[in-house]
Amino acid sequence: MSSESLVAAATILAFGLIVLGVALGSAIGDGIVASKAVEAIARQPEARPNIFTFLFLGVGVLEAFPIISLGLAFYLLLVVANVPGLLAHLSH
């Protein structure tokens, strides 16, 4: 096994772990925010418009993190490690 194939394998594994963590964390966070909003509306129905405003703000901020993380993961995959170039080089 060459060092180039090891770098490509480690980068692909790191990319998969980043995507897994982002998807799992975002799903859990969205569920918690939504469940707390439903609980708050059940306790104070008259505050529903304000709760919805904060729900959408919370989910919006929460969804910004996965988008940034996926961008950094693709940067790691395509620019830093240049995995497509490594794979093309290894196939020859």
C-alpha cells in the first residue's frame, strides 16, 4: 500500500465521518428544537406567533452548521487531499 492510497483512504473515511456527524447532529438538534416548541405552545397557546418566530430562527441557525461543515468536508476531499487526482494516479 502506497502512501498516496493511504492518504486517499483516510480522507474518504474522514469525509464519511464528517457527513455522518453532521447529519446525526442536525437531525437530533432539529428534533429537540421542534419538540420544545410544541411543548411551549401546549403550555402557552397565546404565545404561538412568538414561539414560531424563535423556532424558525433556531432551526435556521442550527441548519447553518451542517452546510458549513459539508462545505469544509468537500474542501478537505477535493482541494486539500485532491482525492480525485490521487485516485486517477492510482488507477494507472
